[in-house]
Amino acid sequence: MNATSPALSVRNLSKSYGAVTAVNAVSISIAAGERVALIGASGSGKSTLIRMASGLLEADRDVGEVRIFGELVQANGRLASDVRMVRRRVGLIFQKFNLVNRLSVTTNVLIGSLGRHSSLRGLLGLFSKEDRHNARIALAEVGISEHAKKRAEQLSGGQQQRAAIARALVQQAEIIVADEPIASLDPKSAKRVMDLLAELNRKKGITLLVSLHQVDYARAYFDRVIAMRQGTVVFDGPADRLTPSFLTELYGASAEELILPGQSGPGTDFEGGILDVQRIRAAEDIARAS
């Protein structure tokens, strides 16, 4: 691996489903240690891009390439032969947590170590003392040590998402790719999860690529935002550019979808709940004219 390689490099990636193009010739590069939010209304292509970037979904044939820290994930619509080895460096977090409900929280977290062991060893639950030690540390880092022996289904949504983050820590992930990780959470739990991800970036240097609907969280927790619309990147720049008027220019009426009705944001310009884009834009126009 080249020490100067980006944490994630996506070049000319496309994905079509029949006549529908979900992602159209997207290229992005994310440096090691960056915090990047991926935003867009429903159907913009965020989830499809994330799945291709992490090697879970093949792109269209004969186009595109994905690399993680310089190592090939896929090219021309074909996964690399050693993609499983490359994916060990990527911690995946999803909206639905992807925990095994009947297993204990500790066992769910230990699953993060399976990439370093044989399939048989993982199937038999033969985790080493070091693995179990790492799991205890990870659970302490995410603040749910007291729930270690509970079944995953006994945890709240926010606690389950923190368990998923602990699993990524045990995996020793160098980049966390999260697809709508707070969409199912109440505002208090959402803030706690975002605080935790930001802390891992600051303290451990873990690169973050997080797709979000909520622009207020993108502005509060990320330096850079990539905005998608209809499968293409329409903005890639500083998070503080995402004013209500700019969002309306990018998305029109769909801009309202990027703020969840009734939710307060984490102390940003959008705090206070429902975003009335047209009203705010009119107020800005009046202020500039006065």
C-alpha cells in the first residue's frame, strides 16, 4: 500500500437496474482521516454508491474502479479476487444495525474479528483471549459495557448502533462507511451515535464516510459534504456551504426531505424542527436587499 493513497478512491463508477441508472459515472476521493457526509434525497443513489464502494455490490461492467487505501476492491464491474481481505479494513454500519438478535452483545461485537480467523473457527465461536479483551475494550469505548451479556434484541436502537460501532472497532477498521446510521433513532440517541463517530475520528484517525438525510447533522459533524441527486454528484465541498437557500438551488422542493420533520438538530442553523425552505430563502433575500 502506498502511504499517500486515499482512504477511498472511486473512479467513474456507474450502476444501472434495467432502464434506471442509480449511479452515473461518479468519481470521489477521500483522504485518510477525513470526515465526509454523503447527503441526498431518497433515490439519489447514496446507498448504491456506498455498497459499491465497500465491495458489497458490483458496478456496471467495463467501467469504474474502487480502491481502499490503494488496494483494489473492484474494477470494470468485477470484484477483486482478494476483496474479502480488503474489506477487513472497512467497518460497515447500517440503519438496521445488522446484529444477530439471539446472540449476546459481546458475541455480536466479536463477530468483527472473524475476518482474521478461519470460517470454521468463527462458526464454532473459538475466539481468542485477545479477541475477547478487545471486545471488552470496544464496549467500554462506546459506553455499553454493562449490557455485554444481554441479548442484542434487549438493547435500545441507540445501544444497538453503538454495539455495531464496537464491532467495527474489534474489526480494527481503518475506515467506517455508514449508511443512514441514525435514521431509525430518536434525536438523543442520534446525537450520541454521531458524537461517538466523531470522537473515533479525532482520537483514532478512523476515516468516516456517512450517508445522512439530516443536513443539520452533516453541518455539525463533518468538514466536507458530498451531495448526490439522481445518481450524480452535484456538490462536493465545505459543509458550511449548505445553507437552506443553497439546498433549494440543488434540490428544489426535495430539499425539505433532507430535514426530518419535528426533530431538533444538534445545535446548527437548522435547530428547531421542520424546515420551511421557501420561507427561509425569502427572509435571506429580504436581508440581502435591505
